[in-house]
Amino acid sequence: MFTTVYYSLIAVLFLLLQPLYAFASHTFETEHADAPGKGNIRVVMESEVAQEDGREKEYGLPILEVVYGLGKWTSFEVGYEYKFIKNSEEVGSTSGSGDVELRFKHSPLHLRYGDIGARVGMKIPSARDDKDLGTGETDFDFILIHSYFGEHFETHLNCGVDVLGNPRHRSRHEAIFKYSAVAILPLHPRVEFFTEIEGHCAKSVFGHESLLRSGFMFPLGHGLEIGFAGAVGLTNDSDDWEAKTGIYWTWQRDEKVSHKSHE
């Protein structure tokens, strides 16, 4: 754990010393159609805690993501999480590395009423499922993305399918529908408020989960942004509540990319 924190701090200092420019970062879960631009990098470091069934708590510390721009509107992403679990009925309290996630996003359509793109992803089962840190199954996901950037607000809509391995029936996958939507309102040049709903629908062990999340984002300039968010579960299958904070950097050496550049 000390080694992870040490190298994370080194990465923070390194990035802060680089020439940075603005790019949309976020504390919400809904995907947006933006990309960092060819050859540019976005780094995300988040921490999260969620409570389930009134007592079990799961901590993500840290949650790391690195997004690399393959083109002006195309990106590749790698995600990693270190988990702490407390008061679990199955394993008690434990900790360890979570699964690794890979994602590819492309946004080919840039219309008057918004940008349209798609994202495909895969979860590599690198976590120990016997410690409840993962399912031990390879998962896949596909979502369609619509992003609208208005003068006074912006919205992002996602809908798609998760193909999840069922931990109770090995080598058996199930397709479930998922959705999310977020609206972002600038309150000040350095303060943005957002509200979001996300969830998925399934008849099996995955259930019907839905979360209502709200939070604030604070663009600090030079490609640096921080965010805070809280969420409550809307169904019996959802987490009881969730809290999240994050730090976001965009490192752009070449072109500056904006969602308004295609207008």
C-alpha cells in the first residue's frame, strides 16, 4: 500500500510540472464524447467509499485511470483500482488489487445538437474472486454516447449493454441493459454543479440498480481539476450510499482540443 501511495504522489508532482491545458474531466460516471486529442494524456486519481446492506463498506483507494488520445476524437483507456472491504458477510474484511479495465472510445459524429460516439470495454479478471475483490469472470461493455455542449449547460446521455460473467454460474455470461444521464450547470468560472442518474436492469443476481448522484467540480486551470460527489441508492439492489472525490489532470503537448472546435 505504501508503495502505491508513494508512486501516486510522484506521478502527481511530475504532472504538475508539465505544460498543461484544459480538457473536460469529471467526477460523474456518465461517459462524454470528448477525447484528449492525439498524443495527449489524461490522468485520473479518485477515492470512493460505498455502503451496501446497511453495514458492508467497500473502499476504492486509489482508483486510477490513464486515457491516451489516439486521434482528435479517439481514445484508449486503462483503469485500475485497489479495494478495501469491511464487514462483508462472505469474507469479513479484506483488501487487494481489483480488476483491470480496458476501454476504447470514438466519437465520429459532430452535429449541431451534439456529439455522438461509442465506447467498448473489457474487464480483465485479475482480482482474487475468493476474497470478493472481483468475480473471476471476463466482462464486456458497449455504450452509445450523446454529448450536448450548450452555452449555459451541458448534458451527456449513455445507454448500452454490459455482458457480465455470473460468479454463481462459471463461464456463463448475461447481457444487461445500462443507462446514465448527467446535466452540468456552471455556477461560477471555477465552480460547476452536476446531477446524474445511472443504473442497470437485470432479472438475475445482478438485480436492478439505480443511483442518484450530485456533486461539484472545481476547474483550477492549467489542466487541473478536483471534484466531490455523493450518491444515494434508489432501489433495494443498489448501494445504500456512495461518496467520491477525485483529482484530474490533462497533459497536452500538441493540439489543444475543445468540444467546440468542430463548430
